[in-house]
Amino acid sequence: HVLHVPLISICLAPAQICAPMKGPFGVDTDNSKLAGWREIFEEMHKRFYRELEEIRQNLLDLPNIMFTDQWWEDHLISRNLILAASPHFAKPVGKYDGALTAGFIFYEGPQWREWCPDPDLELFVEQKPSPLVLSFSSLPLQDPRRVMEIHAAAAQKLGRRLLVQKGWAGFEMEHIPSNSEKDGIMLVDFLPHDWVFSRAAAVIHHGGTGTTGRALRNGCPMLIEPYGNDQFF
């Protein structure tokens, strides 16, 4: 504002502007199911304005109007908004319909540039029929053992091996059912999704934007199991 530099907002969650809820900043104030989330949101909101006030007092001469939700909606949401998703996947609606849908953002971690799978992983993924991949990425699970049991049984019924990314879900070797076929399940840590999705029969995931984008880019069929937030979109 002080330097007259345009502000640009980049939205990483298509649900926020492609299926917006009622109320300020997308919060449905009439939905009792969102009461807990709304309390967290309101606390974050207060902190944001406290930090902004500190900046205003100590560093910059900002106008008081910037301390209203309407100002931020007018300057950061309605204008100069970029949606980081494919236009074939999502379309902004309502007051957001002027947003630029610029395509998914893919962060290419430098640690993957010279990455190669170890022989066991390569054999597991490359042999036919192609395996299924279970990847919940940054989603914690309350009962990873039960989730593992269900997917292990499903994969076995389909005659497919199952590659499981531990991620934040907390999957461990001890969660693999004792009646699972030997060598039918492999647990792995972080690895490049482009590599594994381009070789998998399908990926089972929680509906995260990043995982969805990677699977689409590699033509990998998806089974989405949403747990919360924007994953249902």
C-alpha cells in the first residue's frame, strides 16, 4: 500500500473460490458443524489484526480501513487473485470468477534431481501387474492400523500389491495384517510422486490438492477418500 506495489493472492485450495461457503472469508456462520473450526479461524483473525497493528504503529503509516474484512476482500480476494489449479479441474465462481486459473504449482524438490529408487523398490513397482499406491501425505490418522487393514484386504482381493507411503499417517510395519500375502505390501518414506504415479495402477489418497495435481499430470487413476477440510471438493 505504501509503495503502491500491487498485491497478488495465490490460492492453493480450489474449494475456497470454486465452491465458496457463505459468510466473510468463506466461513458459513450458520453451520453448527463448523463451530470448532470457526473458533480457530476467529482467533487467527484476531492475531492477524494484532500483528498488522504492530506493523502499522512501528513501521508503516497504514490507513485504518485496512483493518476491515471488506478491505481485504476488495484488494486481496476480488482482484489480483491467482488460483493454483488447472482450468480443466476447477473454475472460480461468484465474486471470485475474475480469478486467473493458472494451473497447478509443482514444487520440484532439489533432493529428487539425482534420485534413483533402490533395487527392492524398483522391482516392487516395475513388475506387473502394477501396484496400487496408498498415500495420505500430510494427513494424520487416528487409527492407521485399521486403515492399513482395510486397504491391504482390498488390494489382496484385487490381486494387486500395495505400496504404502508412511507420511504423516503413521503407517508402520506392525500395522500390516498377519494374513497378508508375503511381499504384497511395501512401506516407503518420501519419494518423488511423479516417479511412482507414472508407474502405479492407481493411487488412493485423501484428496489433497498437491497429490491430485501430481496424479492428473501423470495420468494416474485416483480413488479419493476425503477426511476433512477442502478434501471433499
